[in-house]
Amino acid sequence: MTQSAPAIVWFREDLRLTDNPALQAAVSSGRPLVLLYIHDEVTKGLRQLGGASKWWLDKSLKALAADIEEAGAQLTLRSGKSADALDEVIEETGADAIFWNRRYDKPERDLDAAIKEDLKSRGLSVSSYNARLLNEPWEIETNAGGYYKVFTPYWKAASQGYRPAPTLGKASTLSGPKVTSEKLKDWGLHPSGPDWSTGFDDDWTPGEAGAIRRLKDFLDGPVNGYKQNRNRPDLDESTSGLSPHLRFGEIGPAQIWRAVQAGMESGQVNETDGRNFLSEIGWREFSYSLLYYNPDISTENYNESFQHMPWRTDSSAYAAWTKGQTGYPIVDAGMRQLWQTGWMHNRVRMIVASFLTKHLLLPWQKGEEWFWDTLVDADPANNPASWQWTAGSGADAAPYFRIFNPITQGEKFDETGDYVRTWCPELKDLPLKHLHAPWEADDDTLEKAGVKLGETYPKPIVEHSGARQRALDAYDTLKEKRDAA
């Protein structure tokens, strides 16, 4: 191994130059650096990104390439099987050391382990690091051993014992050999024919700079009141909007932790609100622990008794749900926000998930798949863990009898009506009294508001109390089968 031989930094879900352990370790080695991203849609078993995530990846890689160029180097793009692409770059550059940050899906873990074993057998150095989590999944164990299956004790153990390492700073000066690179535009990540992402640009700035700005703006004000306001989709800036930046590693959870803690210590951030916000980072950590120990969590019920759940098949109801045409305004507003912006407020995610799995009695996997394709923050851990939580099949799940009433949920959390009026503009002239249940308005009120149920806005596709009872009956059947087993 010669010290002058280049080292490869393999970027994956860590698209940043700041506080990036693999990158900083490579810089510290003193070697010329080959900064590589591989777009792998070939290796068997890897879950491919959905459309909205590809849109984000396209912009995030552009931002990363610009940041790297400003630092004096280049981002090398390759596509194909990861192992083959990596071998090609090693052969072309003579690199004999590879640095990367760890991934936690089992297919990615297995792939990384196989690549590491192969490279080491050929005399190359391979080093891996943690850039995505506060704690590695295997570091947080119960007193009896094993992983936590309930969030509250998990987060108590994880947060009380957590001490972030000093920040690694930003790799502001980079250098390395010129390497042949593919063109990002040739990957076709941006949608075309048609371009359904036209509304995304108004809401998002993918890339490390956008992530840091989001965090700063949030801590400069909106974080204070977070505990009370985080459930209010009608309020601007009620949440941080950091989830897609975290998903692609444009910012790391340790950076967020340090910034919030510094804010609380200085008095800029209210301690109750700061800790409540950090607990949302904790749910992400908990979800990754579940993913690590339950690799099939995106397709298989965590609670095996749900194998007996009498899910329905109803393509027309599912289509109405995806299009925001259920006749329940808070549900429709959320689904339309998702389609138009690639994101949905977290409270509304729970409402629409409950509606699909309980009011419509459709399997949670259908919802998880739809979110995977349409969310810019579609996360391999958060997405399935949260869907299973709502459906009742997951770890620390919501009780089966907790069936969100979409009418009262709308009245409680969209109390101004601004959220529904924004995403369901055909209802904007309805009085607030009837906004979340327009079918209860009298004909005169509907006429004055320009609403014709079944024409300008759909009638409810299910009746709430009847659908609720159907769900309870289905869950009772599930309970009977479980008890008889």
C-alpha cells in the first residue's frame, strides 16, 4: 500500500461535506481522493427509489457536485452494479483504500459486507463509519439483552446515554485525480412526460446548504412552540421540514442534536420544545433499530398475528384515496399536498394512514408503497415503521381500537381551516362549521359556497360510523384467531 495511491470515498446516503466521518477519515489519510457516487438499479434485492425520491436525489447530487467542485475536486458518477462500478474505478485510478458510511437495510448491509470481504481479500483497505444515526442499532440494548420493542424506554436509554462526538467540521479543501464520470442528466432521475414535480421547487432546496438553512430557520423561532404546534398542519413552519435532508444525509442527526442542545443551553430554544423535537429524531432512531432487527418490515407484519387480518380488496376506494377524492376534506387535503409537494404533514400522515387501514380496511403495505413512491423523504425505516404503527401491526403500535375520526381530527388540528382550504380549494367558501364535513351542510349553505357534492367535491366514499364498526369487527376477528392459536 503506497501513501500516494488514491482513496475512494463512496457516497451513499450521506450527501454532505460537513460532519461526514468517512470523508473526514479519507481527508486525514492525506491521499488524493476519488469522490464517488454509484447509482445502482441493477443489484438484486436493493429497493429502488420512488419517483419523488429520485427527483430529490437528482437535485441533491447536483448540489453535492457543486460543493465538491468549490472545494477543488470532482464528484464521479457511475451506474450499474455497485461491486462492478467500484472495481472499475479502483482499476482506473489505482486506489487501494475505500471509505464509506454504513447503511442499515439488510440488502445494503449484505452487499457492503460482501464488497468489503472481497476488497480486503485483494489487499485493499476498507473503512466504514456511522454518519446516519446517533447510535448504532446494536449499541442500545435492554437489560435482558436484545433490542427495545417500545419507543419510550428505547429513547430514554438512547438519549440519556448519548454524547455526540465533537463536530468534524467541513471538508472545505479536496483534491484528487480526474476520473471519467457519467452525466447526471443521463440517469433520468427528473420526471418527464409529464413532469409532475412542478410544485416541488416552491417548497424544497435539496442539498447540504438547504438542510443547514432549514435547521437554522427552524431554531431561530418556530421550534419554540413546537410541542403545541407540531400537530397543526394549518400553521406554516409548525415542523422543521428536515426529513428529506436527513433521508439523503445532507445533514446528520448529530448535527441537529448539537444545534438544539446549544440552543437550549443559550436560552434561544425552549427546553420543553427542544426535547420534544429531539424525540422525533428519536423515533427515527427507533425505526432504524426495528429495521435492523426486522429486515422485512416494509412488507411483513411485525406482529405476526396480523397475517390473519381480513384485509379488503377495493381498487376504486384505493384510487380515490391516492387522488385525494375520498370526500373527507382532511384526508383529501393531505393526499393532494403529498402529490403536489412530495411531502405531507406528520399529523395528516397518521390520519390518512388510519383512513386507509381502518375506514377502508385496505392493507398497510398498499399505503407504504404509495408513500415510498410519492414522498421526497421516503425512508426505509420510518416509512414502514410508521405505517405499521398506525395499522396496529407494528412495534409499540397504536391500539387496534384507535380509529381516527377524520372529521374531529380536522376540526381539532386544522382549526382555522387554512389547510383544507389550501389543498381543497373547491371547499374554500364553506363556513368553518361545515368545512370538515361538507355533507352535513344544508343545501343553501352548499349553494352559496359553490359546492355540489358528487360533482365539484365527492361525497364520502364510506360512512364514518359504519366503517369504524367494520374495522372494529375485523380487528375482533383477528383477536379471536390469535387467542385460539
